[in-house]
Amino acid sequence: MPAVSVDNILVLPRLPKVDPATATERKVSSVTTAPSGFEGEGFPVRRAFAGVDLSQLDPFIHMDQMGEVEYAPGEPKGTPWHPHRGFETVTYMIDGTLRHQDSNGGGGLISDGDTQWMTAGGGLLHIEAPPEEVVMSGGLFHGFQLWVNLPGRLKMTAPRYQDIHRGDVGLVSSHDGGALLRVIAGEVGGHRGPGVTHTPIALLHATVSPGAQVRLPWRADFNALVYVLSGTGTVGANRRPIRSGQLAVFGPGDVVTLDADQNQESRSPALDVLVLGGQPIREPVAAYGPFVMNTRQELLQAFEDFQAGRLGTIPAQPHPGHDVL
Ligand code: MN
């Protein structure tokens, strides 16, 4: 159950109704199932974009679903210190808490519906780990990390951070009240989310009630992807069946359609999805590990700069624990 929910969806602003006479509903071109793996010190992830060609993901590079896992006391894990260069990371915690610290003095807690946007740009080091009290207590851990590419002219831009508090996320209802949309970044049907991106994107988390349909106006110049967190339904003009852990890639058009099945499992009573898209950058991608550049030469340079300490150094002191809440 996502931490950000509403008691009465009918009081929210609503999406405009899409006129089928003028709209082009996008078809789904592929559905893939995310393989499971481990990240950092061993926390479970699903690689949402595995098996999909980068040209279809552009401007996105990578997305990990972190959890969903119920940790026993002592079990919660994070990542060690590591570098990034050439892109932006978006960390959205649906449930649970992650602490972030970086080599520029930034940091804070991301929990229960908060999002942190980090423009790595020219480079930094950071660590992402649960705070000590969460390691002690265990508990529910469920989030996402999305990598948004930067065009060549912005790859070496200065690092930037945005802490997006759960209370700032744009809450919108579908036109008939059948779905709750949490707009995290960009704009959907005239409703804006708080995230500011170098590369234009839209990112939202939708909860669609059993039997409900959502028709999202979607910019024709953006790609469109839907990743299912839980539940079952059909997506796109061709009504492709989709379930938890699957990614749908959409073809051209200006409407993204989501239909939740009438019958859902009791443990996941709605169709819960991330919907994302952006303006393709259409540049060559040379990506390896924590770096996303345009050329192999730039990738080698990134490793050299990291080895030489030019991406920053690990602070001697742990972050004092500035809390964004
Ligand atoms: Mn990282």
C-alpha cells in the first residue's frame, strides 16, 4: 500500500476527458518481465528495463525497483560509496526510508512517498543506505531508482539536488474518479509535478481501481513506458495484458490507456503502475557501471577522474542527519 494515498479521491482536481475523435491512442509494442537481482550490499531489485533496447528507453537509461521487501531487524542494506557522472538519478521511496549522503555535503532522508532528484552531472560520490534505526527495526522497503540521461552539452554540468517532499507531489484524479495519479515530475493533462529536469520528462505513479480505465493525455514527442508495481490489467490501444514486474513500451500517439482488471488479488487490490516518458536525446550512449557518457573516450576519462579523486572524496564525518521531512 503506497504511503501517499487519499481518503476521498473525489475532492482532487481531475484529468480532462480525452476526446477519442481527436486523440491517437498509443499501441504497446513490447511487454518484458523484469529479472530479479541484487544491488549494493545485497538488497533485492528488479531490473525494470532489462532486455529493452536503449533507443526505445531514451532519455532513460536504467530503472531498478528496490524491493518490495519486508526486512527483519538487522537486515536492511544499502550501497557503499560510489561515483556517478553524466546523468540524473531519481529515487522515489514508496514505502520505507533511505538515507543519502554525497561528497558535496548534501544528504537527507527519503521516506514514504518522498523523491530525491540528483543531477550527478560532472561527477560526485554518494552513498545510499537505510538509517541506523531502520537497520535495527527492519520493516517495509519499496522504492525506485530511475536514471535519466543528460545530453552531451550537460553531462559535465554542476551537481544539483532536489528533495521532493511527499506533500508536494501533484495529486490528480482520473476524469471519473477511478484512478489516483501522483505526478512526481513533468505535466499530465495540465497538472504539474514538482520535479525539475534538464531533460524534459513526465513521471507519475498511478493507482487504478479494479475495473477502472484511465486515458492519460501524453505528449506525442515523448516516449511512453508503463511499469507494473502490483495488480493486473491491460494497457494500450491493443489491450496488452500486463502484471506485476512487467514493462510495456508504447508506440507513437498522444494517449496512454491503462485498464485495471475487475478481479485483483486481495493482497494487491488495485493496478499500481509507474508511467514515464521523455523527450529522446538521440545521442550515442557509452555507459559502463556508474557512468553514462557519449563516447568510450569520455568513459575512460570518467574512470581516470574517479581514480584520481576528481569526482570528490568520501567525507570524514557521517552526514549529521539533516531530515528533509
Ligand atoms: Mn548511486
